[in-house]
Amino acid sequence: GQQLNQSPQSMFIQEGEDVSMNCTSSSIFNTWLWYKQDPGEGPVLLIALYKAGELTSNGRLTAQFGITRKDSFLNISASIPSDVGIYFCAGYPGGSQGNLIFGKGTKLSVKP
Amino acid sequence: DGGITQSPKYLFRKEGQNVTLSCEQNLNHDAMYWYRQDPGQGLRLIYYSQIVNDFQKGDIAEGYSVSREKKESFPLTVTSAQKNPTAFYLCASSRGPPNEQFFGPGTRLTVL
């Protein structure tokens, strides 16, 4: 089946640093969604993208729908401790009314 | 407040017993979904329903059953046939593809 490759799998952040992560696929997607999940909680929707090339911000978070429609990027600027958690990308494949496909997540932790 | 509720938050079950997880939404969404999440893994789709009285198997439906008698409710039964039921279960709803899905807080099921 279709898969989303999300990278990096994990990363350590120091307060104030900018963070970048991405999601790629071998096939095109119509919609890209970015979620954050805290331990023991359900994922919370951060940003939704519907058009190729679209750049959308939500506070310190910025996400982009890649122009090839096969990738998406999430950036967090000036990270703070509460940014730690797992970030998931998800997308609807093009040409179908199929189900949402999820990446395996990027785990953000604080540098010791 | 509109949202999705799942109950209970924690559930313990003895091997060989069936157990039902509750999911209710007051967002007036047509579509509802059940996912399973294992440690360090992404989300895997168990069942979904795009309309009342209709539901479809997802990627890992074996050992699970659902019903959709009301638009607001989509309970999941984990049967004794499910070989490895200990996991975190997430319910979601949406207006249907390709719209964003919103998640409940999850139920952690532990089989003793």
C-alpha cells in the first residue's frame, strides 16, 4: 500500500532552536495534515494543507505542501519545552476518496 | 463544546473476554474511524464508517467488530479472537475524505 516516509524519526532540541521535519511519498497526495501527539493523548491537528505550493502558519509552526504534491514540510521556529512530543504527517492520496495515510512520526525531545 | 469523547481512558481485561470501547462525537461529522497505536508506531486503521448503518474494514480488522447505529456513536468491540489486544486505541471523526480528521483522547487497553 501507499506509504509516507517521515524524517527524522527523532530529534533533540534546545530551547530557542528552529526545527524542521518532512514527509515524502512516491505518489501524489491531495491533502497534507500535520498532527502533534502528547504522551497518552490523542493527536491534535496543527495545520491542514490543500493546494500544491501552499504555505500555512499556525503561530511558530509553518507547513508547506510541496509543489510536486509528493512531499510536505513542517518547521517550528524558536522551540520551547512544550514543543516536545510526536509529530505525525498524514495525507489523502490523489485520485481517490481513500483513507488517510499516516507517517510513523517524528519524536521531539529536549537535549539533556 | 464540540468534540470527541472516548471512554474509559484506561481499561483492563482478562484474556478471553470481549470488551467494548466507546466513542461519541458532537461535531455532526458523517465519518468516524478507529485506529490502533502501538509503542513507537504510527496509526493503523481498524474500521471506518462514512455513514450511519454502514462500515468498512481497515487494514487490521481481524478480531475487532463495530456498529454505527447513530451518527454520533461508533463503538469498537475487541473480541477474544484478537491475538494481541494490548494497545492504545484512538477514535476520530471527519466530514469525510479529503477533510481533516479530529481525534479523541484515546483508550489504553491492557490485557492481563
